[in-house]
Amino acid sequence: MELKPRVLIVGGGAIGALFGWRLSQSDKVSVSLVCRSNYTEVKTRGYLVDSAQFGKGVYRPKSVFQSIDEASLCGSYDYVIVALKALPNIYDCADRVARVITPSTMIMLFQNGIGIEDPFVKRFPLVPIVSTVSFVSVKHENGVLKHGGFSMLASGIHLPEHRLAYADKLQFICDVFGEQGVSSIIEQDIQPYRWQKHILNGSTNPVSVICNGASCQQMAKNPHCRTLLEETMAEIFVLGKKVTGRAFPGVDGIVDPESATSYIKSIPVPVYTSMLVDSQCKRPMERDVILKNPIALAAQHGVDVPHMKALYAMVTMIEEGYSK
């Protein structure tokens, strides 16, 4: 009997759980999940799912590990989906997953931010690395996975020299996602999609921390805060186009700062950013991939980003003040 391709998802938060659940509905792959902080809960009760797109149910992963070391003892994996927070100032994500990476593994990065691929390219230069951008509204709270009415993945093999050799392997996993209701596209150059998502991530995340608990809708409706958001977004538009040399794809109809804030205001339920939640819980924030890396690229490309610099200074001070 032919063995199914094995998928290991590293990270049992909202993104890892949602897409692990969708893959687990297929009989074409075998899915395992690495959970750390919520291992006992997931192992014993699974996830209670409330999805406007897919309905309600319970996701009980057939295979759950408490650590990468434990997962590495159970053989090799064809796909490793990294759904960890990208915190290069705290830990190296590539080091964290190294024990489950083999020459036959495809690494898929389901992470937010800019420059997330670099540590993996440095550590695994011969392994195909896929940069995946998720367009989805999902949160995991108190064992409940609450998902909205839409899910989309845009993926691309990061290094051009790997694209032809590994195209079929990427197509296979994207087809499995598609069969389970997740819109899944493949792009030769994925970076415009990553910058497209960063329009919201790079503005609402840090501004929400400064606003001390406001939802995205509250910020977009406040005239002063909306101006701050739109001016930060304008920097991201200019910088992203300069870095990629391409226009953004316009997902969700977001083609300029004004359409971005209009989109935020149209969302019917309050949205609170992950950076805000981390700040309130006094956890490390993804400030490097959200702000520091883009600021470094701005310096390289001669783009002025004063709002991003100011936001980075403020969220860094807030995080450094946790221990005081």
C-alpha cells in the first residue's frame, strides 16, 4: 500500500489548528501537530470549531506531539508547516524545527511579516522553502477555534532555482487544501502578496498597541487614528512596490490606504490584533518582522518611513517595560 505524504504542523495556535483541521479532512495526507503550551488541552479535548465557512465541529488531531524532539522520533515528514510566531529577537525558527527537516522535506512558512524566509534559507539552502500568505480571520481562545467565512492561501517557492524541481510537490499540497474548501493559489513571486497582507499587519498591529486596546474598527473610525493608519499604510505601499518592483494584487479590494481603512470598517465583528493580545499578556511581539525588517529594507532602497520608525521605537519601549 502506498504511504500517504506526511505533514507536520509546528504550532497549535489559530493558524496551525485551522489549516491542520482542513488537511485532516483529506484521505490523501497524514497530519500531525506539534503543540507546546496547549498540548494537554489539544491531546485530551481537541479544538471546538466554529466556522462561518465550514460549519461547527470538533477537531481532534490523530497525532499530537509536545515537542519537535518527540515528533522527530516518529520518522520523516514530506511537508513541515511552520505556524510559529516569528520572533527572531527571541529565537531562531529555523533552529526550532531543524530536527524534523530532511533533504526530502518541503518547508512551508505560514507566518506573518517581512523577511521571514531568510533564517530558513541560511539554515537549509538545499531544502525547498515555500512562503505562504494566509488571508483568513481566525482566532483561538479558550479551546475554541473561531473562523470567519473565508480562507485563502497564496504560496510560492522562495528561491527561483528550486521552483521547477519542486513545482509538483507544492501543487499537490495546494490541491489538497483546495479540495477541502481553502482557496489556494501558487505564485512565482509571492512577495507582492506578502506585502499586500502587510498593509494591514504593519499598521494595525503596532498602532493597536499604542492605542491600548482598541479594535481595528475603532481605530479606523477615529479620524486621528485613521490618519495615522493611512499614513503608515502609504509608507508600506511605497516601500513594498520599491522592494518587489511590482504592484500589489489587491486582495479584498485593498488598493490604497483609504480602501484599506474602508475594508476594516466593513468587518462586522470587532478585530483585535495579535500584537495587541501579546502586549496585553506581556508576551514578546512580532516587532522585528512587522517593523524592524521593513525599516531595514527602507534604508537599503532609499525610502523614508518615519511612521514605521516611530511605531517601532514605541512598541520596543513597551515590550522592554514588561519587567518593570
